[in-house]
Amino acid sequence: MSRSYRIKIDQEDTWYHCYNRTAGACDELPFDDVDKAKFIRILKRVSILYGVKVVAYTVMSNHYHLLVKAPMEMMSEEEVCWRYHAFHDGRKSISVNSKACKDWQERTRDISWFMRHLQQLYTTWFNESRPAGRRGKLWADRFKHTILEDGPAAWNCLKYIEKNAYEAGMVQHPGDYRFCSYGVWRQSGYHPCADNLQELVAPMLGCRDLNEVWTMINASMTPENPADDAEPQAVPGQSTKGRVRYWVCGLVIGSEVFVRTVMTPHHQKAATRRIAKNPESLPDLFAWRRVEPVP
């Protein structure tokens, strides 16, 4: 499959794990705390305009991860106009039944538009905020995404995203990292994506409310062997347990039926492969591996 080819699902609500890293050497860490906080603020602002729902995020020193769900149905023209007006702080507006409104009605449910808008806004801010100024691209490539089946695939990807800083040895507990949604929840008592978590994750886990979701997430975030994790890694970004490659090398993750159903129309030649060396012991999950390398 060519690097430029992107698979999206429009006929049903779809989970996506979206991620990207900055251009440059792997050991370059251009984002400080101010930069990470700004990325999160821009993410929240872009979410005002789009119907794509953010459920979890983490922003690291040279990359980010998002768990989102893109809707099948378009929002009403009235809602599109309201969101467009709110996104532009009242400085711009569009009218119902206008071509611009109909165009944005389609865009607001599109994962590619959402991610492109997020990355462009952040790149503009990042370049302009450097003391000496900066030009050129910030991201190594187009964003990548993995299509996830509702249920175990989406749930375990959420945990992977929230544990990113902990697995990189940057903190002693996943909740200590304030640039991930779980860290904000643990430190403030408020989840930054609470409404989406209640709507999308609680039913998936069979939970009645966010308190039950909190119990399940908190239990899954507790290090299995706290004594072994007393000190963080000396080199941020290097995992203590080895990188879980299938979350970034899998094009589609879910049951074998789900993976084959998604990929069959695209005539991919590679075989569906069971996830190997899975530290979380998820024997029922399969991944369709990417052809192009993932940095």
C-alpha cells in the first residue's frame, strides 16, 4: 500500500488512533511544557468546530497520540454555522443553505480535515513563537492513524495512550504526567473529555457513569510491579518495557472478522497477522500491518 493512501470509514462511527512525530532526529525533543500545553489548547479549540470527538490524548516531547471517534452522520447546518462562528470567536460566520455551510457540514465529520487543521494551526503557532522565528514544516510526515474496533481494541489503545509517558520512563505513575488526559483527571478530578468519555467509553465498558469508568481506568493504570518502577528512565522517550509496535504499525486493529471486513475492499496482499509479543495478553486482537515504515 502506498504511503499516500489513507483508509477511512464513512458508513459508520469509527474509532481512530491518530499520531505523528516531529521532523528531525529521533532524539530531538522540541516541545517543552509550554509547547505541550499549547497543543492541548489548540486541540480543544479545533474540537469546537468539528464533530470528531476526542476521548484521550497525550502530548510528548516530540510526538502526540489521540484517541478519537469520527461520526457517520453530518451535523445539522444550524449546528455547523454555530460551531463555525464559535470557532472564529464571532469574527467570521457562514449562513445556512450556503455552499460554505454545506462544505463544512461534510468536513466537520472528516478525520483528515480535523487532523490537518490541528497540525496546521499548531505549526503556525510553533513557528511564530520561536524567539528567532522559524520556517518550514514541523511534522515528519502526514499524520498516521489506526482504525480500531469498538470494544477491546479501542479500550486497550486508550490505555496505551495514557501510559505513554510512564512507559517512556518520564514519570513514576501514568497519572503524574499532566499532558495526558488521564493525568489531568487524576490531578484535578476533572477529565478534559468528560462528556465524550461518558458517551462513548462508559457504554463500551458496561459502566453506568464516569465514577465506574474512573475505577476501571485507574485500576489499569496502576503499575503491576511498583517496586520495579521506583526510578524513571534517565533517557526520556525510551520505554522501560519495549515499544508496543502494533499500536503504531497496525493499520487496523480488532477482531479478525473486523480487520478482514475493513481491509477486503482494498485488496491488500499482506496477510492478517495475530499481534505478536503482546505484553497485555490480548489473544483475540489482530492487526493488519502497515507496508510503509513508521518512524
